[in-house]
Amino acid sequence: MNSIGLEERKAEEVKIILLRACERMWPQFISQLLIIDFFPGRQRSFQYTGNIPKHHVAHEVLPGDEQVLRTRGKFFIREADSSLPILAEPIQNVTMSVGRDALLACVVDNLRNYKVAWVRVDTQTILSIHHNVITQNSRISLSYTDHRTWYLHIKNVQEVDRGWYMCQVNTDPMRSRQGYLQVVVPPSFVTKETSTDMVVREASNVTLTCKATGYPEPYVMWQREDGKNIHYNGESVNAVNGEVLHITKISRLHMGAYLCIAANGVPPKVSTRVILKVQFPPMLSIPNQLEGAYIGQDVVLECHSEAYPDSINYWTTEHGDMIVSGNYRAVVGDKYEAVCTKNGYNQYMKLKIRNVGPKDFGTYKCVAQNSLGGTDGVIKLDEIPAPSTTTVNPNHGNARKGGKNGNRKHNRPNDYEVEEWRNPDYKREHGLTDDDEENDEDDSEQPSSGALSIAASSSGPELLGSLLLLLLLRLIEPSVYCR
């Protein structure tokens, strides 16, 4: 077998040297041979036309190729023996997820009476020889097409199947090609090394751990489930990289659900959920500590509390009455309505007082208590003047005739009391009927003829004078003062 050594040179020089070498070995085919794209450091290839048998030309220059070998920058082209089998194509590397089925293919030309075998390289285990499976591994099987393409089947691949596989022909020397089976594993969590839900006291230190496995090695990070930033090492960050999340001096702001997310490019990526609860005694805040209301008004008092575990919340009045807020709403008689809404560790308390009366003014307390302590806040309800309203009497200042004597009507002040005296013989003397009297009574604020109206103010002398005048008039005949 002849060997020709070629030193690496510029592309054009290398082409010339290769052409000369091919002319010496295959002069009858040189007119049909074309060498292209021959550059050091790249894939070397021959392109040929016509009826040149493949086994006459090393058409691909690859590591391990029996026809062309690369050693320290030199290339050796060997004349092929047309009577021997040729491994016509390289074995393609295969990447497969664990649990799937893998297939490796070996293409052999001119096999004749030679035999093909599959071998596990790292363990030097013979898997098959020609038509027979040798290994005891039930997941491995063999198939072939026209004694040219030989397939190695591996069912339900596992991580132990990862490695190099060789297809060899029993020539002398042996001819072979190798392919790599890459088995990738999606990420998963190690339960024993992953944190579960935690309950801690405020201001303590907390460490959350998440252990993930897979191949390639997974990338692990921590995030909050609600999308909020994490207060970590004095900064507010969206995510913390790594399997360990260490929080110092934890506060109620850290409370919530945390996700440990693991990914390695092999679907699916996975996550595990850890709920972190922070215990602290109740704390109150009051939007308005002074409230004002007028008699008859409805008023609402508000109080906000924070606590974990959840606190028991209620109101007390100045008289010692207790009003308990339910989870949603509690109605106490017709006077009070207590409402409490919850959002996380926050509770919002409202007390509605209907139709405020004089006894409702005073001090109210909102109280919150849990197993770690209790606190209360004070709201003072004061009376304020009712809104003033002005009404205009449409008859005010208007004068009209009324009664039998043609007297003018005047609006009487509301703070005067009226005492009316009527002559019992007036109707008889003047020939009036009951209907005439009713017509006169329609003018409610103008006393009819024959009647005396005396307005008594709250003043003592005026009241005494009016009484004396009334007594005097009763002694006089009606004809004297009603003409």
C-alpha cells in the first residue's frame, strides 16, 4: 500500500500536490477528478465526477477515516483496496432524552463476506456480531437494510447508555467508525434536600434550599410567585441565582410564596413552591383619629391592622359596649354595622354608626389581638353643627284683606303663643252661619272679627299687660270694640 505525505501549504499549492498524487495513483481517472475548498483547519473534501468508484477515492477527510489520516499537520492519502469493505459514511452523533429510543446507523459498502459488529467503546462490550445480538441487555436490538446499513436500537435510553459506540468490520487491519450517544435528563428536585413551607418569627434569619439534578447540570434560581421583588442583601432584586436563598433579619415584607426554578435546556423546566410565613404581633394604623358628625347623620370610623397569625378584631364604645367585626360584616341592632376585610396579613376595619344621637358622641376603640400580643387605637367622635338651611315664606310681607272688618294679614312670629277670645253672641248679632265662620277660619293667621288675639312674648311686663288688657275687654260689651 503506497503512502504519499503532504505538508500543509497554501490552498493553491495543496491542490496542485493533491492532483499530482492522484495522477500517479489513478491516471485513468484524473481528468474527471476535481479538488475543491482545501484549506488547513477546515473539512477537506474531494469532489469527483464520472464513474470513479467511491472506494478508489477518500471522498471525506475526517478523524478516524481509514482512507485519509491527519497527523500533526500532515495528510496521508492511501490507495484503497477495491476488494475490502468501505465504511461509506460517518456515524452520526445522537442526542436523546432519557426514556426515549435511540438509533445509531452504520453504512458499509462492498461488505461481501465480512461481518459487522457493534461495540460499546468505554466498556469494550460486544453488543452484536452481524445478525446476532450478544449483550444480555434486553433494551438493545439490531436491524439492517440490504446488508449495507446496520442499525443499533437502544430502547428507553438511560444515563448509563451515554458514551461512544463503534461499528467495525472484521478486515485486517480492522476498519471502524464511532458515534456518540448523548443522553440528556430534564431537571428534577431532590426532595430530601429541598426546603418545605416555613413559619418563622420576624427579625430572624432564614435559609431556603433547593437541590436540582439533571444532565446537563441545571441552572437554578429563586423568584417570588407574585412577581414582586425580593429584598435580598439590602437590595430589591427580581431573582436570586443559586440553590440557596439566605435572608437575614426577615420582615413581614418577605412573607409569601417563593418558586425555585430549575432549567437545563431539556424540556420541561420545573419549579417547586415554598411558602414563607412571618409571625409578628398586631400593629394598628388609624387614618383619622378625630371624626365629627351632627345629630341624625350616619358616620363611618376606620382602622387598619397588620398581624400574623390573624388577629381577632373588635370595637368598643365609650360606654363599654363591644362590637365584634366578622370576617365580612356584622350588624348590631339598628345602630351599628361592623365590617372587616382581609388582604394577606392586613385587615381593614370599618364601624358605621347610624342616625347619630347625643349619646353616640365620645371615644371609640379598635382592638386587635393574636397569640403574640395585642394593641388598640382610639378614635374620638365629636358633635358638629348641622348644615344651615334658609327657607323663604312666599306670603311673607304680602298684605290682603280678610275677615269681616277688612283687616290686613300679617305673618306672626313663630316664637309667640296665641290666645284667642271670641264673643259667643257675635254670629247671632251679625246674622252669620257656620259656613261663614269656616270661610273666616281659612285665614289661619288673621283672627276674625269679633275675636281678640293677643301675642304674648316671653317678656314678663308685656305678658302681664296683655293679661290685664284681656281681663278688661271681657268686661266690655262686644259692640264697643268690634265696630
